[in-house]
Amino acid sequence: MRILLVEDDASLGEGLRTALRRAAFAVDWLQDGASALVALRDGGIDLMVLDLGLPHMDGIEVIRQARRAGIDTPILVLSARERASDRTLGLDVGADDYLGKPFDVNELLARVRALLRRSSGRAEPKLRVGALELDPARLDVTWRGRIVDLSRREFALLRLLMERGGSPIPRESAQQRLYGWDEDVASNALDVHVHALRRKLDPALIRTLRGVGYALDTTVAAGAAAASAAATAADGGGEGGEGGGAA
């Protein structure tokens, strides 16, 4: 998932970018409102974290113009303006959430996850597809009841695929949401991540759609869940049978 961070304080911006990247988000950091509006209009942003006191264009005006242009990207405002009237104005012009400064980074990350969950139409915090489970808060992935160790990029790619269900994600879109503007990307980087996920999970779990991109094979995930349930039931039945014989 790709986040646009707009913060003119260099120290705070650097810290927020680091925290968001550690949470497996791709982050683009800008320091003025006019550039932020251009980036929003270009598209490909899943959420914007926006300071209000910005050079060239105030954050309130960024929100107002974005909404007038029909841009529905979720917007989380960060601001030292703590009066109720300031919060009300920010929300009424089109922000989706408002967090006053200073704030706890963990709360910021929780609000980011909640906004992304809401924008995708999900109520459940965790993503589940058959025997595959992903927890965005804990950065955990479980496959057939076993925790799988993934890199930050692998986790982010799997999250994208699970968000899509069985629908394909184009290569360009996947790369756009895995890497920020300032990151160097090898031409085969996406293929390397897909190969790693197949190796760590199941070779058949991710399908390659030539000329299109990649998709999660939900039938494989569902089959793995059924197989795990059957194995658990068989183990339980075996234990019960042994107990009956001993009696």
C-alpha cells in the first residue's frame, strides 16, 4: 500500500517515513501543499497523511481542492491546531480523520490501518483467504496454522494480493504500491518477491497471468484450509479411538 506523507518538518517527516516503512508501507514524502495536490491528481496513492501548516498551499486548501476534483483518497490530518473548531473544519472540508500533535506513532499506524480497511470495505482487521491469514497490525502471516517469516516487501506484496481476493493485480500497479519514488527498483524485483512467497507458502498459491500480472489462487488456499481441517479431525478421532480402546 502506498502512502503520501506531507510534512514540512524535516525531523518529524523523516521519523514518520521510517515508521510507516517499517509497517510495510511504501511512502512518498513531500514538504509542501502544492506538490501534494499534484501527486494526488496523478493517482496511485492509497492514503495521504497531511500536515496543515504547509508552505505554498495550506493543508485545508489541499483537502478542499482534492475533494472538489473528485479525489476520494483517504486523508488523515496531523496538526498542532487542537481547537475543536480546527478539527471540525478539517473534517468538514473532506478529511477522514484528524490526529493532534504530539501523538503516539502506534496510534497513527492504527488510524492508518483503520482508514485503509474502511476504504477497502472490510470490517475484519485481519485478512483471511482459506488457510492464509495476514495480520496488518502485528505484521504476521500464518499459512496452514504456521507462522511464516516474510520480509517487509514480501509482506506488502502478499497483502496486496489478499486485498484483491482472486482478482489479478497488474505488474505496474504492484510495483507502484511496493516502492516509493526515491527507491531504486531492479527490473526483476517483483518476480523475486513472488518467487520467495511461493517458496515460503505454496508454489501454486500465486498465479502468473502473462501480459497482466499476478493473482492469488483462492482455490489453493481453500483446499489447504480443508486439508488442514481434515487432518485435525483425523488426529482428534485417532486420539479418541485410542482412549476408547484403553478403557
